[in-house]
Amino acid sequence: MAAGCPLCEGDGGRLVLRAARFRVIHAEEAGFPGFYRLVWGSHVAEFSDLPASDRAHCMEAVAVIEQAMREHLQPAKINLAALGNMVPHLHWHLVARYEWDSHFPAPVWAAARQDSPAERLAEVAGRLPALEDTLRQRLAALT
Amino acid sequence: MAAGCPLCEGDGGRLVLRAARFRVIHAEEAGFPGFYRLVWGSHVAEFSDLPASDRAHCMEAVAVIEQAMREHLQPAKINLAALGNMVPHLHWHLVARYEWDSHFPAPVWAAARQDSPAERLAEVAGRLPALEDTLRQRLAALT
């Protein structure tokens, strides 16, 4: 626990599952319904602050989430990132990207290029409950 | 090899080292002297396209690079990302970020917030040869 760290003091978004060493939240970023974060449990800033066994566990969980997102959401591309400039508590962004989304092919942090069609956003959002059931099943098996 | 893929047909930047399964390039992005990419050797789009042993090897290499960047460049934060919307050939961005840099604390893909001081950029650039010697030594040991 680090005082004042929003990822120590709260979940950081809608909780999907809590595992022994991390949790998964839905990021609730407007325009990107398929946006999840793996938040590491302990307060470390950098990926390389973790011991090798935790790094391996963390990235296998990232791969499980990515694979389930691909199966359920069928994105054009998955984007992975661990930035943490504003909140230096290790968390991985996992974003399902589509050719129709507001920023594609630019990163989600760049300027928007177009409006995302509302019906496409709704269609992706509709697939999240089944995806999240899969995440809970597969990540329970991993832990 | 995928026809038309710039990361199959060229190195993608100044080559720092070539290992059995990946290479490391300096990204030459203006304003970010401490910007490297690990480019996976075979043409796969997504991290989860790799078998588990390759994923583990890839991320241990990322951790080695990150650690060496921290030691030599002493950044405020390291940013890691595998995006690939434009070039869907697996590559990891590793960026040394500083509180004085043009975009901090925003991601490097967001809009600039300020000018980076030229003397700070030059200071970081001056540290790259020693960093790259370390990368060649440590990644040779990993392979």
C-alpha cells in the first residue's frame, strides 16, 4: 500500500476478477468498450521491479486476457501497454482496436480521427459479459 | 517473412543487436533519445500468437532492456507498449520518460505539452553508447 496511490486505495474501475497477485478491471474509457486493465496487487512502479516469477505470471495473465479478448471481441488488433507516468503502480492496458474506432490506426492516447459508430460500440459492449465469464474461468485456472 | 511488412523487409531503425529470436533497434524518435524497440524475428501480429516459451523469452528480454535503461538513463518512468496497428509485426516499444520531456506525463503518442530542453536531450543521448554495450552483453547472455 502506498498512501495516495489510486490503485492501492481503490480498484481503479469496474472489477472483473481478483486473483492472488493481480486484479482485472474494465477501464470504462469512452469510445473503447473493449478496454481492460490488469492491475498488479503490490505497489511497484516498473515491470522490472517484479521478480522473474511474478513477471512471468503477470505476462501469462496478460496473454490469457488478450487471447480471450481476441476470441470474444474479434478486434483488428490488440494494444498492450504499461505506462504509469501518472499512476506509477504497475498496470497493463489491454485494448481491443477496430478499423472503425475513433483513433485507429493511431494509439488510443493520440488525437481522435473520426467518430466511432454507436451501433458498433454497442455490439462490442454486448459481448463483454461472455468475455468476462471466460476471463474469470481461465484466470482462476492460472492462479 | 510477410511481403510488404517493413519489419520483415528491414531492421526498422538503427540496429543495436540481433539475437536468435529478436533484434533491438534504437527508434530515432525526435524528442525521445531513450526510445528502443524489441522487434520479434518472425512475423506474428499479436503477443498471444507466440507460444508460451517465446512469450517468456520475449518478456525476459524486455525486462533486461528496461533494467539496463533504468540503470544508464535514470528515467522518471519506463513506458512499455506493443501496439502494432500500423505495422502488425510484434514489436515492443521501450521509452525512457522524464518529467522534463515534451509529453510528460502524457504518453508519447499524445499531444506535446512543452518543449524538451536541448541540453537534457543531449545528456541522455550521450549515455546511449554505454547502455547499448550493456544491452549487447546482457542479451547475449540471455540467448
